[in-house]
Amino acid sequence: MTLPANRYRPNARQRGEDTWRRILDTALALFAAEGFDGASTREIAERAGVNLPAIQYYFGSKEGLYRAAIAHVGEQVVQTIAPITARVWDSLGSGTPSRAQLIKLLCELVNAVVTMFLDETLPDRENRSLFVSRVEIEHAAALDPLNEIMRQHLLAPGAALVGRLVDRPAEDEQVVLRALMILGQAKIFGSCSVVRSLGWNAIDESRVNSVQSIVNEHTRAICRALKGPA
Amino acid sequence: MTLPANRYRPNARQRGEDTWRRILDTALALFAAEGFDGASTREIAERAGVNLPAIQYYFGSKEGLYRAAIAHVGEQVVQTIAPITARVWDSLGSGTPSRAQLIKLLCELVNAVVTMFLDETLPDRENRSLFVSRVEIEHAAALDPLNEIMRQHLLAPGAALVGRLVDRPAEDEQVVLRALMILGQAKIFGSCSVVRSLGWNAIDESRVNSVQSIVNEHTRAICRALKGPA
DNA sequence: GATTGACAGTATCATTCGATAGACATAACG
DNA sequence: CGTTATGTCTATCGAATGATACTGTCAATC
């Protein structure tokens, strides 16, 4: 086949890195806006200012490009949430954290979700929300990693915290359901239609803070009502 | 053009009603599973056991069929929620309901969302969840009615109830945000990936009741913490 | 300075899609 | 019976799409 050995980005430091990056950025926006089927390679190439076969050259196929875009979003999500997740596991692993600490960590977890969906100082905010929403309805295998990230970095630590609060295992169904609902309060802001219906064209810091303080209030209220095993 | 006057279902009692219905049912399932672009008219026709032009004959176009499917889902959603919504407006319009009544109505509203997404005794449960999820990411105009239904029958009465509880107008941003978050707890169960990750292949009545009792507990806890204007 | 490999560009292929043309069948109705 | 409206079928069109074959360009390397 005589394909160059470094196709599909094995070593990035080459002449074409600009092109590679431009394609990825454009694809990210277009896939987010139009979905996998909706975004045509021709439009991606045109907006990125490259020719059509460049996509196959750099990413192997349209699906390869999609995977790369998803991976990029996944990294951003991990960067936003991983620090809090790590602190949760630390607290739960070492010693016996107080109820106040558990609740505080849960609030931070919820805040991270809000930040991920609403904070426009982070890059690609809208694309991130859209991809995370797509996880739920597009069966595309390329979206699985993102789904797994959300499960491991949000639901799992959330359930672990709630489990401690009600003195039950984190795998207990009631515990998982409670964690899902608490996180659901924040996840609703991943919906573009919700953000749009709020009339929020720009999302400044005060709005993010406002959402976080309210969702923290709710989370604390829920946790306060959580006594030992029912 | 000599088109028959009763095209596109003006009067339904004709010979072709079976065909019409079979196309709509098949399309409902396929559009839900694959999206508008993903579901081809050829596959719809094949699975419905009709020929390809039958879709244009009965629904004018693929988009017409999509609209019909959305409208059908919309009616189901309205049927599930409208009774509770009506009771909310009744209570708020006549007299001054007690806090306990307001909270009870809010719980019923939230329960309706859970029912809508999880109750498998209602027809087309999964299709309904998928369409509602698609509302958030597909800009298709055909989905707007569904979006509007959710806003008028869930968010608006929810915000009205919360507004009374905190003694603020229903349009107040903080009030709307609180209502969104409370409903978000239930809305998370519209996510197929969530239901799947719970390992719930079948959703029996006990599971629905379990979810509802927990979400009611949370909602009451949140409302208890809601005192007059901050 | 010739060669080689990384990249860019043009032209084109094969497939799939929604839609339509137009023939055919059948039931309703005078 | 004959006409007309209603519904079904086969065949096909035109457009859009992902992918590829092939050529051209240019910098690095020996």
C-alpha cells in the first residue's frame, strides 16, 4: 500500500500540523452542530480551507475524524472534572470524612458539571454540551468513551458520596438513583434548548455562580434530609 | 395537478387508513432510533410493508411524515401531563393554596415526568424519550411543537409553583432556575443511556414507584429549604 | 542536483437518498 | 356498465455523499 508510516497523527510535529488542527477544530464545531450524518466532509473541508481528500489523508475516514473530535472533547471534560473526582476518592479512601465534608464534595462535583456546561471561559463550551447530549441518543461507538467518562468521573464518585451519607454501598440502586437525580439538576444545563429558552445569549460569570449557588442550596437540602439506611 | 383533495389525511376514514397507520408507526420507531437523517424512507417503507412512493402519497414528503410522528408523540405527552398541569393552574388561580398543597402539586408534576419517561404500560415509551431528547440537539422545526409542549406543560407550571413558594414572580430568573433543576431530577430518566446503565431492561411498576418516591423526597427537601424571598 | 517522501489539489467513481413519472388495480357511484 | 376517485406498484431521475486514483508541489536529504 506504500502508505506513509506516520498517517493518522502518529507524530504530530510535521508540516501538516496546522492543517490537521484546522480540520479537527472545524469538524468539532460542525459535528456538534449537525451531527455525524448532518456534517458533510465537503463542508468541513471547505470551512477548514483544505481540499476534500485531506480528511482521508489526515484522519483515514470521516469516522476517524469523528473519533478524533470526540476524543478531544473527552479530554476537555476530563480536565474539568478529574481534579474534583480525585479529591472525592482521596477523601473516601483515607479516614472517615465528616458529613459536612461529604456534602461539600458532592456540591463541588455538581458545580463541576455546571462549569462544564456553562462556563464560556473554557474553550468549546457549546460543542461540549452538544456532544454530551448526543451521547444519549446516537448509538455511535465513537461516543462510548465520552459516555464512559461521564459515568466514571461523575456518577461513580457521586454515588460513592451519597452511599456514605446514607450508609449503604455505592452500588445500591437507591443510592445510584439519588446520585443520578442530584447530578440531573446540573445536567439539565447541558441542554441547549434550556439555555436558549432562558434567553441567555452570553453566559457571564455571575450567571454561572448564580446557577451553582442555587444547585448547591438544593443539594444541601437533599443531603440534610438523607438520614441513615431507610 | 389533479391531486386528490384528501391527501395528507384530511378525512381518515378511507381505504388506506391501515397503510397510513402502519407507515406512521414504523416511522415513529425508526425516527426515534435513527433520527431524521438516519432513517431512510426506503427502510421505513420496507418495514411497514408498503412501497416507497406510499410515503409521499400519504404524508407529502419525508418531512411531512416526520412532523406527523412528532405530532403523535406530542399528543401522548400532552395526555400524560395535561391533567396535572390543569390542576396546578386551578389551584393557583382560585384561592391561596397552602404550602403543603403547592409542594404536593410540584411532586405530582415531577411524577408525571417520570411516568412519561419510564412507564412502560403507556405506549411507545422509548420512542417518546428519544424524541424528547432529540428536541435538545436537532434544530429541526418539526421538533419545536414538542419543545413548546414541554415548556408550557412542565416548566411554566413548575415555575409558577416555585414562585408561590418563594413569593416571587414565576418569571423571576431564580425561580425558573429552581424549577428547571427540580424537573431536571426527573428528566435525567429520559436518557436511554442512563436507563441502560442501570441495567433496567424491563421497567416494572415497582421501579417507577421507587424513582417517584425518591424524587418526591428530594423535591420536598428542596421545597422545605425554600423560604420567602432571599 | 537528483531523489524521496510529506502534503496539496483535481477529477471522478460508486452508492445512497428523496422524490417523481406513469402504468395498473380496485372500490364507489351514477 | 362506465366513469372517477383512491390506492399500489415498477422504474427511474437528479442530487449529494464518502472515498479514491492520480497528478502536482516543495522541502529535506544524500
